[in-house]
Amino acid sequence: MKKTIFLLIMILVSCQAQNTKQKSNHQKKEMTTEKFDIKKFEKNQVNGNYSFVLENGYSVKQFYSGLNSSKIYLEYYFTPEKKHFYLYKEFYFNGILKTVGFRNKISSFQIGIWKTYNKKGELIEEINYDEPFDFSFEQVLELLKKEKDLIDPYNKNTNISRGIDGDKPIWEVSYRKEYGRRETIIIDGKTGEIIERDFYLHEDN
């Protein structure tokens, strides 16, 4: 009997310890220690801009916006692996990282997981912008290769963007068909099916 009571007490203590540990882990906030090097930027900036290339081949562009306590620092990382995207970083006036995530170079839509931190460096928001889309950007590029028109995704007249139409995720591609004319393709973001084709007149520069 005593042995049974002892075992029950041990189980209860173990469960309490586990619950306390889970609660502690749940309450523990993700932190960032990343800071913008304000002194280095101020020393090297010209007209509010500073650009340089890292040893790994990544090019970096830094600049700022706003004044005093509303001032923010911005940093763009251009990586060889993500030709269509750059890593966007925004920092508070005190240098603490505020927002980080990948953005499209042309139409600026967001991909992947974006994180936002408060001025103490605590994670306060995390959004997965890929979540509604089963059909990826890479699959869009493969689909465009099969089009009868030659669509160059790197051409300045080609724009690939995405968004939510009602409750449906969609990709929209516009490209130059010929002088003064742009073609548009709407793609279902779930299935990859082309659901609409259209065109519009565009004055070329």
C-alpha cells in the first residue's frame, strides 16, 4: 500500500514538473540579438546610402528613413541563390532588428516567413506568406516556359506578383507582347491552373 502511494506521488510530481516546464517554454519569447551597425553606417554613408559586397558574394544596400525617434534603418541583402528576391531588414532607431523577410525585387511581394520584433528584441509577430499558396514561384517560372510567347522573367517589362482575390490565392503575370501591348496571365495559386488571360495597351518609353 505504501509503495502504491509513493508511486502515485512520484507520478503527480513528475506531471507537475512537466507542466511547469511546458508552461515555462510557452512563455519564453524568441529574442533577436541582431543590431544595425549605426556607427559604421554613419561613417561610410554618402547622401544617406551605403552599399558594399560581402566575402560570400552577397551585396548589401543600407539607408535610412525618417528622423529622430521615428527614424528607421533599412538593409537589403541581394543573394546569388535568390535571383528574384532580396532579404529585407528593417531596424528601429536604436539599431534593434524590427522586421526581416524575403521580398520580390520587382513587385515587392513577400515570400516565406516574416518576423517582427519589438524594441526590446522580443518576437511579436510571425507570418508565413507562402501558406495560402500551394503553387510556388518556381512552379510559375516553369509554367511560363511552356507558353507559346517567349516570357523572360528577368526582363524589365515582365512583372510577376501575387495576392488574394476574394478568398482565392492567385499569381498574376504581365509581360510585353509587342510594342504598346501587355499580356496578362492569372494563375490559380492552389492548382497552378491558368484561369484568365487578358491584355491592355501600354505606352512604351
